[in-house]
Amino acid sequence: MVYIGAENIISPLGDSAEANFEALAQYKTGLKLVENAGNRNEALYISIMNDLEGFGIVKQTVNSIKASLQSIEFDQLKSERTILILSTTKGEIELLRNEESEAAALGKFKDQIVQHFPWISETLLISNACISGVLAIATAHDLIHSGQADHVIVAGADMLSEFTLAGFQSFFAISDEPCKPFDKNRKGINLGEGAASLILSRSKSIFKSQCFKSLGGSSANDANHISGPSRTGEGLYRTIKKTLLRANIKPEEIDFLSAHGTGTAYNDEMESIAFDRIGLVSTPLHSLKGSLGHTFGAAGVIEAAICLQSMRNNTMIASAGFEKQGTSRSINVLQKTEQKELNTILKTASGFGGCNASIIFQK
């Protein structure tokens, strides 16, 4: 069995998983209007810690890992069979503005994190578009399940930069208002930044408070287009199907679905088709992008941490921005935060290049 817990989140809504969950439950948002953003100097809603250069991605990643370590029995974790997995899409991409190409390399980002934890014997870095966080957690599960590690720390982080803003502006994918995942009037994506971490272990005893079971995950690539998702939801459908089979879980046993939900026309439509094909259209679901923006490599870890918090509190967080069904398949997007006994949650993610990933958590 693989256990998961000790989750932490650092975002504009707070510096703990508990603070972020409470803020979301109270319908608070990390999005704010920022003037003169991106390469067009537009007023955009984005989720930032301070300003476009104020996040300090290395510092916040280290802080998040240290916070998770406070929630476990550290003496058990300090072992040669403990691995660290970092998830990011861009790392310190802003260093390229000063022509510091070597310093901006993802390997350098990893090295800066590792030096704070010299007792960790092995570190992996996963950078696979927007599924990086979910894929990192699924990889951690597999390392433990296959006997290659006893404990794995997973941390995801990405900073907002002029580079990422300009990239999405070039796609005309940025919304000039708070985004509305799955809504009929959705206009595009909001971007954000943050860091998060959690710990997986083969030992339940290392956790100081309630932990959960990781039932494992999978990934699939639809190979449709470098940025456009499959019109049939094939990749997302395949990863969910594989993950359900691996966990020996039926679709009707999923109590809640934490979707990717970017607020863009094609992504949300693709997800609705995949959920319909697999038999999940009646399952309550949300996207957190309308509250925290899209945090890239941090998104999967942040959203997984909220999944664990949801099970702790038996509370389903509403999907901010959703008012009217906007996809061809009528899916059960949660408009109000609700209490419900939550035993099994499915987390999904999709990204550029046709990549898709999913994982299941259970009490």
C-alpha cells in the first residue's frame, strides 16, 4: 500500500494547505487585476504573490517542502530510500531576460533546491507541460509500489513571468476577466504562480495526522497537436480508463472529480467528452483555475493537496466562475461548496503536446 499526506500549499491565498482550503471554501480568489501585463501591456487578471518578479520560486519551493516535513516523523524519512521529485514547467525562466541561459536551466533549479536537503540521496525533475504535477505524484507512487523507494517527497512550483504571459497571449488564449472553466461564456485562461508539496510513503506511521491511500495513476498522449487537444478526448479517456482499472475502481465509485478545466474553449470541451465517454458526467467536479489561475507545473500538486483537504473535511469546493453549461456534454460542475462524505477522488490533468494524466486518492 502507498500512503499520501503532509500536504502544503503556498499561493496568493495562504502559505498552508489548510489556509488555502479555507479560503477556497469561503469563495475567495487569488486572482487580481494587474495593469500593463504581458507583451501587450494589457490589464489582466492573474494570480500572483506580489508582483511579476516577487515570487522567489526557489525560496517558496524550499519553504513548502520544509512545511510538509513538519507533518511527518522526520527520523523515519531521513533515509537513503527517500527520493525527491520536483515538478516544474519553466523553473527560473525569468533569468533568460539577463541572458543567464545556464542559470535558467532546469537542472540548476533542481540543484538549488537539493542543497537545502543534503540528506536526500536522489532527486528527479519532471517537466511535461501542465500534467507535470499529477505525473510527478503518479511516478512517486510507482517508485514506492515497485520497491525502488520507501518515501517520496513531491514538490511542484512555477512562477508567473512575462515569457509565459506572452506565450499564451500569442495564442489569444488569455481571458481579460476572471476565467470561467466549463462555462458557456468562458473566454480563456488566467495564469498564476505557486508552490506545493506532499509526501508519499509505504509506511502509514510516518504521518503525524490523517493520511490517505494513493491508488496509483497513469498517463496517455493523444498525439493530436502541439497545443490543441484531441476533439474526442482520446488521451484523457485512456488515462482515466487505465487508472480506474489499475485501482480496481468503477466510475460510479468516484465521489468527486478534480478536473483540469483551463477555461479555454477546446480544453474544456475535450474534458467533457472524455468524462462522458468514461461514465463520469454525473460525478460532481470542479476546476480551481477560476480561483488560483493556471499554475503550470505546480497545478497538479496544488490541486491534489486540495483533494486531500477535501477528504479531510468532507467538503467539495465550488468551481469558481461557472454559471451556465458551456460544453457539448452536460457535466456536473459544482456551483456551490457542499458537504459530502468523500472517500474516493479522481484528479486529472491535460497539457500541450497531447499529454494527459490521472491519479486516484482514497480514504
